[in-house]
Amino acid sequence: MGNKDSKIDLKKFASNTASVVKKSASEAGKAVQTVTQGASKTVNSAQKKIVQVIDENGNGEIDIEDVIIKGLKTPGVKVNRESFLRKEFYKNFSPETIEDAVQYNPMHAGISRDEIDKIADEVIKYERNFVSGISAALGAPGGLAMVATIPADVIQYYGYLLRAMQKLLYLYGFPQIDVEEKGSHLDSETMNILIICMGIMYGTAGANNAMKIMANALGKGVEKKLLNAALTKGTIYPIVKNVAKWFGQKMTKDVFAGFFGKSIPVVGGVLGGGITYLTFKPCCDKLKKSLRDTRLSNPNYIESAEEVNAINQMIAQG
């Protein structure tokens, strides 16, 4: 009799427990849904704020032009070519050699690519350490508190990529890049040169070829107005458009998927010192590799048929 009652009690207990668990699960599900919806609203609000902070051209999106303009506003990012070259060369080269490098370019002055490579590696190392320290400091709050520093983190990162970019361009033969804003915008030609460099840094298709065409045109003395036309509406412009499109998608993914996805509890580490340190150097190394083998930096450079055709089109369209 006792055993029978025990079995009945256990049966009722199991039934009641199942009912309670089911009810609790339902309530928990509703609670999770409420929390998720609340978090989603918070994330969407944060996303909108970040777009407002970074969006420079007012199109409601984060794109490469926004990042470049914002990055160049970071104190110390704009590089004066003459001052930079004089500072880098004064210890090891004669005044005459330095003057030649400033007036023309380091290759014209007889400075070897090995020497340029050493300086370029030091530049990359310096900029990487610099921006990694900033990112680590900005990432210190962690968690949702980091939302307030995300625009600063992104801008600092790309700002110092831009600084390294300018220095590498000057070491490997390019003239001064006019990074001063005209009103609220950069010159289209300057913007497109920087976009191509960014494309090389991230391995975007066609960007490396565009760089070689530009360097070849400069090395051959093609008129500036013809090169500018190629950059803004001619042979090079389609590559610029492709790079910009790819980068717009990347920026959206990096800022939103990276910062507001699964990483939100440790968002301070997404672009924190460690990640920045690992990603910065490969980007710069790709640009260095591209720049060290052009008509402006390699005395034995052999142009491709594509470059010849592109320059002929520049001249014909001019």
C-alpha cells in the first residue's frame, strides 16, 4: 500500500514539476525576448550615434571617404614631405644628397632601396607601436562603456594608417600629397590616391595595378592635370570606385558586426592594443611592397603593357 502511494506521489510530483518547468521556461523565454529587444534597441541607438559621429559626407553611411577625412583630422597625422625626408636622411647622407631627394625623390638622389626599406620598416614599427598604445588606452573601459570610444578608436586606427601611408609614399618617390581640406572636403584627386593606398593595404583587387600606373605616369612626367583626370573620371577611376565599394562594406561590417555582435561583453578588446598591433603591420607591409617596385623607386623597373595602354589613354583623353 505504501509503495503504491509512493508511486502515485512520485507521478504527481513529476507532473507538477513538468508543469512548473514548462511555465518557468515560458516566462524565461519572454524575459529573454524582452531583454533581447531592449538590447537590440540599445545597439541600434548606438549604431546610429556612431554613424552620426563618423559620417562626413552626410549620406547616412560609414564609407572610406568618411574615415579618411576623419582620420586626417587626428592631430599629427598630416605629414610634410620635405620635413619628413630631411629628418630621416640627415644622419646618414650628405646635404647634397638630401637636397636631391627632396627636390626629386630618394631614388633620383642615389639612395638605395635597401636603405629606404630600413627606414620604411622603422616607420611602420613606430606607427604601429604608437597606434597600438592609443587603442589600448581607449579600450580600457570595456563592455558597453566602450561604445562611446568606438568612433575614436576607429578614427585613430585609420588616422595612423594614413600617417604611415604618407611617409611610405614619400620614401618611395611620390611628391607631396595635398591632404589639406578645401572647405569641408579634400580634393578628389587626393582622396582617390588615398583610397587606392587603402585598397593596397587591404588587398583589394586592382589597387596595386592602379598604384603602378600612377607611379609610372609620374615617373614619365605625364602632366598633373592628365593624371588627375585619370584619377577622377578616366582610366584609374573605375578601380577607385571598386575599392571604395569594397571598403564601405568592410567598414560597416567592422564597426557594427565586430563591435555589436558576440564581442559586446569584451568590446574593449576588438580594436584594443593587441588586435591593432597584429593588423597594422601587415597593412603597411603590403603598401611598402607595392611602392618599392615602381618607376619612382626601382631604377630597373620594366613597365607592363597595361601601364603603357593606361598612360596612352590618359594622354589621348587629355
